[in-house]
Amino acid sequence: MLRALRSKRLLLELIVAVVMCALSSGCDVGGKARDTALWPTIDTAWPNVKYDAQHGGAEAETLTAYEIAIETRDAQTVVLDWPPIKSAALTGIINQQQAGEIAIGVGDSKRERVSNFDAAVRAASRDPQLE
Amino acid sequence: MQDDIKAMFEGMFEEMKASLRGDVQALANYAAERTAHLSTLVGQAGFDQAVIAERDNVALRAGIKAVAQADAIDARRVELISRLLAIAAMAIAKL
């Protein structure tokens, strides 16, 4: 009986250890994925999205403020300030096509990037209302 | 009780493995699709920009998938806690 009690006690200790680990911030897998996988891809794509937004008439101040929000990992601002920049980027792509700078298919690639960037900035935020 | 815990972990690992495999396959398909699109643009105006855009597309998609997987793991973690606590409560009741 003593043996059975000891075995149950060990098991309970194991359960407590797993629960403590699971509750600790060190086990925040989603946060780590955002930091190590998502934000770096946003960093990489941003200058190219910004280029398209500039061609769509986005104001320099708006883009600079947005860049700072990305650099400081301010997810809320990055999500909330994104819609007008997205519109400018899409307009910019059309403008580049009309000016003959890029072919229609190249515009499709760029539009796909805007769409992926859109999903990425939403995923960067954990707020379901912002996603 | 040991069997319950073992079955719980095994079930979760199997689920995670299947989900990860599906996501890796979906990402590989996406990369292939974008490469195929890029191959149709060779020699067209702005081709170099399309190459950069497609590189960004695959990277962004991978980042999004990684976050979705990680969030799913976190959700399973919460489920695991509640199940472990239920098992612990039963074990305590039997003591």
C-alpha cells in the first residue's frame, strides 16, 4: 500500500511539474513563433510593400510611423494602421502597371504579397478582434 | 492512471504530427505554385521585382503557418492542463 501511495505521489508530482511548465511563459510557443518566424518575415517584406505604397501615394510620415511600429513590434499599431497602407500599396501596383514599369503578372505577384502581408500583420496580433 | 496519461500524450503527439505534416505539404505546394507563376514572367517588365515578391510570399506564408501551428500547440497545452488536473483530482480523491 505504501508503494502504491508513493507511486501515486510521484505521478502527482510529475503532473504538478508539467502543469507548472505549461503555465509558465517559457512555454509560450505562439509568442516565440511570432518573435522568431513571423516578425522577421514582416521585416523582410516591409521595404518592398512600402515601395508599392509610395507609388500609391501613401504619405512619407505615415510610412515612417508604420516602420517604427514594425521595428518596435507594436502589433496593435501595425494591425490598426495597416488598411490605408494596404490600399495605397494596391493602388501603387496598378500605377506601376499603367506606367509600364511592371507586367500584369508581376503585379499579380505583388498583389499576392500584399495579401500575405495582410495575413501576417493580423497573425502578429493575438487580439481576436484585430485578427 | 498511467495509461490515461500515456494515451493522452500519444493522442496529442499523433494529432500534432499529422497537422505539421499537412502544413509542410501545403507550404511546399504553395512554393511550387508560386515558382510556376514566376516561370511565366521571365523576360517581362519588372521580373526582378516579381522574384523578390515571390520570395517574400513564401517566407510570409511560412511565418503565418508557423504561428498558426504554435497557437495550436498553445491551445493543446491548455487542454493538457485541464486533463492533467482532472486526472490529479481523481488520484487525490482515491488517496
